Amino acid sequence: MVVLAVLMIVAGRSRSSARPESQTPQATCVLTNPGYSGKCTQTTPLTQGATPLQACQAVLSCMNNPDCLKTYCNATTIRSGWQLESAK
């Protein structure tokens, strides 16, 4: 019984110390393109030490690269002419 109680306490601590995905720092990028209807708002994870601008620049770079396989902005196939409007 005591061993079971200790295991339950340890398991509870390990779960509470892990950061849920919903709390992972995110950058919100707003991108525009003349060939895309409206503005595209895209969230992307922030790596440790990165600024929102750096994270959004990576998204922008992919959006303007025909060889990038990541999907953004409702999986648009437009791969040139994107501009970053804001990064927060």
C-alpha cells in the first residue's frame, strides 16, 4: 500500500511538471500576399531564446520557398510574394 501511494505521488508530480502543449510559447504571425484572399494568421512554436520576429521570419521564409514542404495558411500553394505584417 505504501509503495502504491508513493508511486501515485511521484506520477502526479511528473505530470504536473511537464508543460502541456497548449502552454508552449507561441508566436503569432500575420502574413499577406496579393494572391491570397485576406490576411493569414499563423501560430508557430517559439524555440528557447527566439523572438516572435525570428519565429515568424522562419515561417515567411518557408512561405516564399517553393521547395518548402510545410503547410501554412490553410495549406495554400502560393509560394512567393508573401510579406510579414506583424509578429507577436
